[in-house]
Amino acid sequence: MFLKNISGATQIIYKKGFKRVEVPPDGRVDTKDIPDSMISGLITSALFAFEKSSTPLVVFIAVSKVCETIYKMLKKAELAKKFFLVPLFLNELNKPSEAVLNKVERLSPKLIITLNETMLPMRILIKGIRKRLPKTEFLVIEHGILDYSSLKKKLDKNGYKAFQPLLSDYMACFGDYSKKIIERLNPSKKERIKVTGYPLFDGLLKRKVSLKESKRNKTILFVSSPRIWFKKEREKDIKATRDFMELIPKAFPNYKVLYRFKDFRDQKDFPHIKTIYGEIEDLLSISSVVVSIFSTVILQAAIMGIPVAKLDYNRIEKNPDFLWNIYSKKELIPTVNHMLHAKAKELEKQKLIVNDIIDFVDAPALPRLVEFIEDILR
């Protein structure tokens, strides 16, 4: 353990964790009462002090609540016993400053983990760190279902498209669906792309909803996630959403219809609709069926054993089909009705289909991700 004064506060870092302690007026800090076994907190300052040792240092770049959650999971896993894991909090919308690059260079980590390498600030950060620390490697963890429409979009004036090329040295994928796509785009990194599942979904395995319970809920959940970066695709997503709002509440008057907009830009297109906030898992657990624009929510619902349909008027051919798919207005009512009367065998089939996209739906992903990280660091 050691201390380092930073702008009126002291950062206390242990090999097993760290804690932020305010410095009293006299500038003295008594640390004898702070146990070495304390649970690691989140460092909210980007200034770290690191004790040089033989223990490999891994930096986890956190840019969202999702990142924080996965970081905490890794910190509590076996990884924390063998490697020193610290977070670096950044705003993924802001260009990384020279100070940030200096901090990373000072830490000189063996591995940097991120959940997003496609946003411009993150690409700038990766390239900047590579120039300073050529031996430091990167691992990107897939954090959302791959949408083929997003792979077509040019992300900068140079024509860069997502994962073309894969900027990180390694990638942890949801399942075979995304693994095959990334391998096809990056054949030279085929051996460095692994299927691990998604740790954030591990908790869903304990929240499975029985068919009897889902039918008793008498609730239809609609999740809207229009493609905000694509004008034509977004227009069709909005049309599909409006059709749902027009038809479903009238067709199923005995069911409560709830709406969840994943982005504030979606909500403004429907100011008359009240969106339900809170954890998506909580909303899924009280739903009889789910209808969603192509998004990760489809996987979450399927893992929990809830009938779920993909609503996609764009019908992008290379995106996966699920057990229930709605590609036009005339399919809305029949499909929802079918799901409301789903049989157990159909839900088993739904799980098998989803298993290709999010592997190991019946087993936790965290141990597989930890094993992958340990293999990289050996």
C-alpha cells in the first residue's frame, strides 16, 4: 500500500483494491484502520499511482454504466487475484486529451480492455496509445448485437467502417454469429477472436420466467431502438413503431401495453407516449411477450424464457432471423397473438436459435472471459 496526494485528496491503492480518501486540513491520513481486504471501489479520478511489481497491470476503459458493471464483475472474479485491474473513466464522445495519453503511458499496462473501439474518440485513443506503448495490447468486448446496417456506415472521412479493420488485438464475442462476421472482416486475426458470451447477461440465468408466469403477467412490452445513424432505416423503424401503437393496444384490450425507448431521440418522435424507465430486466420479468426493434433486448428476453419478436420493416437480409419476426404491418397482430399462446416447445426452439448469437445461454460467461484475458496475459 502507498499514498499519493492528488489535488487535495489522497488516492490509496492496494494490490487488492483501492479507495479514495479525503485529506483533512492537517494533510495527514491515518490508514491503519483501512483493511487490505476491502472491496474495490471505482476510481473517479483519472490520476492513478501504481506500484511497480511483477503483477501485470490491466486498464479497463469505462465510458458508461455498462462498462462500470462489467469492470466490477471482472474485479471480483479470479482476474483480480492474479492481475492488478484498474479503471480509467472517459467520455466516449470527447476526444482524449494529451493528459489522458500521458496517464496511460505512465501506467504502461500490459493490456487495455474496452467495450467500444468504433467511436472516433476511442479510435484516436487506441492509435495514440499504440504510438507510445507499442507492446500494450487491446481487447474489445462485444457489448451489443451486431447490426449489419452499422457495418456499412462510414465512420469518418477516410472511409473507416466498424471493425474494418479490427483495431484491437483481441475480441471477445457474444457468439458464433458475430465471431464469423468479425473473422470474415479480419482473417489475419482469426485466432484472436473468441466466443465468451456476455457477462452482463449472467444474471439473467437466475431470472428466468416460466411460461405459466409470463402468461399470467398480461403485459406486452414494446422496446424501440430505431437506427439513429441511418435516415432511411430509421424512417422504417419509426413507421413500424407507429403501426404497433396503432394496432396492438386495440387488438389486445385485456393486456397492458408498456413502452420502453432506449434513446431519448426515440422518445421525442412519440411525445404522447409515456416511456417506462428502470432496469430492462425488471420490465422483462413482468412481461408476457416482448416486441423489439432489432436490438440486444431480443437476446435478453429469450434468455429469460419470454416470447420475443423482432420488429424490422427494413428486413436486412444478413441480420439473423428469430423464431418470431415481424416484417410488415399485416404480421403484427397474428405474431403477437401467436406469442401470447406460445408452447413450451416453441420457447425451447427460440433458445436454440438465440444460442448461435449469444453463446452459452445456460452457463455464465464471466469465467470464459476471465480465462480469455488470462490466456492473453500469459
